[in-house]
Amino acid sequence: MGIVDAIIPPERKTSLARQVTWWVLAFPAAMTLAVIQRSMYWLDFVHVMSGTLWTGTDIFMGFILGPILRRLDPPQRKAVIGWLTPRTLLYLPVLAFTTGTAGWILSTWMGIVAPMNPARPWVIAALVIIAILAVQGFGILLPNSLRTYRELQKPVPDLNKIFRLNRQNNMLAGFQGVLQVAIILVMAHLAVG
């Protein structure tokens, strides 16, 4: 019996997955409302809050969860991955999309992307970092998570494939954590000039 199996009974796992991830959809909904109302305050709140959750998750998964998973026995590792993967399939892409989109809209509303604005190079730096994060997230992390999820649904999943994909995702999450810290430095510069 794995760690997750000991905590969550099998009959609750499916319903728990639906209960855990739905709330993340509040971020793009709030962003849409903020744009419709042209509320810079709420758009900034959504941008900062979704960015904080996205950054915290990347750092946690890359630097805390990754090393823990490497030390677990294969059945325990499979249980944790099986519990975590469905929840991150919606959570991380929604936060990434909302953070980047809200940030771009804010920068255009504030005129920071105007060609003569002295802060423009900092926005360009943020865009480059976001582009790298997006390519990795939507091009590698998400497809790996989908492959992992599909493999976990098989009657006899290939644990080596699951662990390899998860190890790759955890390493990339660590790199994304580093990029997240870099973008926070850029954002701090934009905030105080």
C-alpha cells in the first residue's frame, strides 16, 4: 500500500480529482471579468496571484517533490504520481496561460510596451522568459503528463516509462523554478523602476 493509498481510499480518488482542480478556472474567469470591466486592480491581482501559485508549484515540484519521489519505493512513487498527475493537468496550464495573458494585457494598458518606454527591454525580457516557460510547459511538460496519465490508466502500466516521464518533468520543473525566480526579478524591477 502506497502513501497516497493509505491516506485516500480508492473510492474517493476520482471524485477528489474533480473537487481539487475546478477552482483554478476561477483565474481565467476573473481575468476575463477584469478585462471587461477594464479594472487594472483586479487584473493585477489575478496576474500576481496566478503567477505566485504557478511559481510556487514549479519550485515545490522541482526542488522538493522531485528529490522525495526519487527516494520512494516504486509502488509509493506510482501512487504519488497517480494522485498528482490528474490534478496538475488542468492546474498548471491554466495558471501559466492566465499569468502570461494578464501580464501582457497589463503591460499594454500601462503603456510599458510602447517603443520609447525605458521599461520596454524589461518587458521584452519577461516575454522571452515566458516564451521559454510556455514552450517547455505546453510542449514538453503537458504532453509528458498526458502520456503519464494514459499509462497509469492501463491495466498493467509501464512503471519505467512513468518514472522516466515524471523524472524529466521534475527536472524541467526545477529549471522552470529558476526561470520563475528570474521573472520575479524582472517584475520587481518593473514594479519599482
